[in-house]
Amino acid sequence: MVTSTVPAAADETDDIELRRTAQAIVADRLRVEILSGALSPGTRLQQAKVATRMRTSTTPVREAFRELAVEGLVDLDPHRGVIVHEPSKSELLEVYEMRSVLEPICMTKTVERISDREIAAAAALCQQMEREKEPGAWVILNSRFHSVLVASARSPLLVATVNNLRNRSGIYIAASFRLEPERMLGANAEHLAMVEACRARDHEAMLIPVRAHLQATTELGTIYLQNLGDTAD
């Protein structure tokens, strides 16, 4: 008797999608906990305990750990396991030195190439950020906003590099807002200026808020690390 394999294949596809959904949920929750400061730098994350707390299996937790490691939010230490990333002054300065060079180049391309649909998406994210008061959740929206602008540069290698650096900036951005919550208001205004620069196709107008963005986080991130007692660098 011939038995169809289609249902089994469909079941397998559904299982993969469920795992991806579970991974996304776990990653989002851990991301907010790290960026909000609920999980402090150096905290060890045990796979089984996280799975129990989030009522899921260990597989999506393991995959979420890998996703967060790529973003620079956790470190996969062969001896200590998964550790919430401990920021340092040397990393902060190196990341922002690179961003200060690459992002103006990227945003110049964005102003030339961004579509009206992408401008509308960025503007909608601006509205969401203006309503958001929690730093961890705000930083996630911030990442989505900048992802829209960066992707609009249509320069794959540059986009990948800038996104990697921005991911590694998340922990410093969130810390700067916890240190100075009103900074979110300034950042929101800078985001609106970026959207307007895109609408006007104005390169110079775009570079003003981009540079202000980078400078503010560098300064506040340095103060945060001093308060944290970062003496290693």
C-alpha cells in the first residue's frame, strides 16, 4: 500500500515554525530583561532554568541564546556557560568609533535610495517610540527603526557591518537611558529629523541627528561604565 508523505512533511514544517516562534518569544523576553537591567551584566543564564521560567523546552532557549550572542547581549563561554555580556569602555569606544565612520556613509546612501514605503515604516516606528517609556522596550523599537533606514542603503556588506555594530550598541544605549531617561526625548526628536531628511532627500540634514545620536550614547555610556565601576580599561 502506498502511503503519502505529504502530511508528515507538513507536520515537520509546522514543528519548525513552532520552534521558531518559541525561539523568538524567548529571545524577545531575554532581550528586554537584559536591556532593562533586570538581568545585570555577568549574570549566568542556565538553559534549563530559563526554559522552566518561560514554560518552554530547552531547544528554543538554546537557539535564543545563539541569537542574543550574535547581537552581543550574551557571551557563550565554554567554561562558564551563557553569561550576560559585560560592557567595557574599550568596546564602547571601538564600536562607536567605527559607527561614526560608517553610519554617515550608510545614511548618505539611504537618503538617496529609500522608498516612500520605507519612510512611512520608519515614521510609524517613531510614533511607537514616542509612546514607549520603558528603556528596554524602546531600544528594541529603536533597533527596528534603524534597521529600516540602514537596509534602505541597498549596500549589503555595509548594511551587515552597520547592523552588527548597532546590535552591539544596544546594551550601551539602554544603559544610557536608564542613567538619563529624558535622553529618550532627544533621541525621539533626532529620529523624526532623520525621517524628515529622508523625505527631503537632504544629506546634510540627515548627518546632524546621526552624529548627535552617536555622540550622546558615547558620552552617557562612558558615565554609565564609570558608575558601574569599570576599571578594567
